[in-house]
Amino acid sequence: MPRFRHAALAAAAFCATTAQAQDAGQLNVICSVQAEWCNMIQTVFTKSTGIKVNMSMKGSGEALAQLIAERANPKTDVWFGGTGDPHLQAAEQGLTLEYKSPALSQLFPWAQQQAQQSGWKTVGIYSGPLGFGYNTELIAKKKMPIPKSWADLLNPVYKGEIQVANPASSGTAYTMVATLVQLMGEDKAFDYMKALHKNIGQYTRSGTGPIKAVARGETTVSISFVHDGPGEAMQGFPVATVTPSEGTGAEIGSMSIIKGARNLEQAKKFYEWALTPQAQQFGAAAKQFQLPSNKATPVDPRVPDFKSIKFINYDYAKYGASAERKRLISKWEKDVNSLPR
């Protein structure tokens, strides 16, 4: 008989757990980091809180478009990850909620600054530099030089050999446009992108598409966030990365609570949890090597060394504004993307 008693106890425990999970409620999250990372935080947060997480994965440009479309009747509670500019635009358009986390003082200054300039409607959760990825085998086989600067990418030897995402759908590519404008001045930056256009084989929809194409030998060079390189290399792909010598920008991956969130209490719990050193280690566990925003989070050795990279003084407030983003993307579509290659 004991066996039946065990079964009964197990069933009762299961029912209790299920009831607790129902009581704990649910949460709707748009996740703009890689699938493995999204899945990891979904599983661990649900296990540790009993809150059921409904997760949809979208690039940051697409996520912002969805929030704008849902404005009158929000179906999302939290937007996790993705480049910070669209999060700042969401804040500016009143799509996200002002919320000051008690954990702010534990974060790096760049993460606190992201919160402050959004009117506390978003917060930095990680940062990562923009640069180039390249396939070490293809570059050697095709006897091409390794690109070490923005200027190098204009070399005719790379014609059709470079991939970058489309800035209209990708926060990564918009970071490139904004970086070049700040680095060179707008006129020179657009002249540069017109010249670069001749060497582009494809503009992908997502920011990670180009480095995945590099890893799989579909293209030789990508313009991408360099923290996306080590994960591909860990899977055995011949990928290396470099940051441009003239200077580069960085994304501040961000997190926002949606205004009108139906599950606000659960959203705040998730937000606080995502800022803890424990939760911020899931990036590296999912082979993503951005710098976490909580100063107490252990930093994986594969995270790019920020001290050795030449950064521009990226104006997140200006280039995170909706009107500026819209203007620059329209100009890119008209002046660059419309040109023959």
C-alpha cells in the first residue's frame, strides 16, 4: 500500500504546485535576445516564481512596431533585451511605464544613465560593442586582408562579401548608421554608406543574421555586435571579430515595462529578477557575451574587453529619439538602399 500513498502524496503535491502556479499568475514578454537566452530565462523564472511566462521573440525594431500597434490595448507586459534606441523611443512615445528599480545603484553608470534619460521608463541590462565578424577560413582562402577599420570595408576586394542587417528592422544596423553619423558627420557618413553598398551582398532582416552567415561560410565579413562572435566560435565555426580602429558605438541592451501591462505585479517581479547577478549570468550561459549591467555579475572571459576598444561618445538620447531614427532610416532607404549594387 505505501506505493499508493506515495502516488497520492505526489498527486497532491502536483495539484498544490499547479494551484500555486495559477495563483502566481502569468506574464507576457517580448524577448529581443537570442532564442537560447530567452528560453533559459523563461524556464528559470517560471520555476523559481511559479509565474507562467508567455514569450514571443522579436528583433528590437519589430518589437517596437508591435508595441505601437498594440498601444490602445497592450498585450505585452515586459520587453526584455534588444538595442536601447528603440526602448528610448518607446519611452518617448509613452508606451512604457516609469519604474525606478531599487537595484539601480548596483548597476554600471551606463545602465543608470539609460534609465535616467528615459525618465526611468527603461533600464540598461547589458552592453556590447559594434564591429566586424569574419570567416577565418574564407578570408585565407580568398587571400583577403582582415578588415580592421571602417575604411577597410570599402576595399573592392570585398565586393558582395559583406553582410549587414537592414536598419529599418534591426537595432544592430541602426546602431551602425548612428555610429557612422557621429563618427564622420552626416554627409560623409552617407557617402561612406553609399560606397559600402557596392560591397554588400545582402541586407538581412535581423542583426544576428550576418554573423551567422559568416559562421556558416555564406559570406566572408559581417558588420555586427562583436559579442555575437564567441558563441559561434564555441560551436566550432571559424569566426573571429575585430572592432574598427577609427572608433565604434555600443548598444545598451535594455528592458522596459509596458504601460497598461495587464500583469503589472508579475512584470515588476520579473524586472527585479532580471537585474540580479544570478539572472544576468544566463547571457553567458546561453553563449551570449555582452557585458552585464549589474556590477556584481561575474564576467565571462569571452566578453569583449571594453578597456581595449576605442568608443565614440555615443549620444543615446539624440539617436534614440523617434524623429531622428525615422529620419535617418528614411534617408538610408532613399539614398543608400535604392542604389544598384
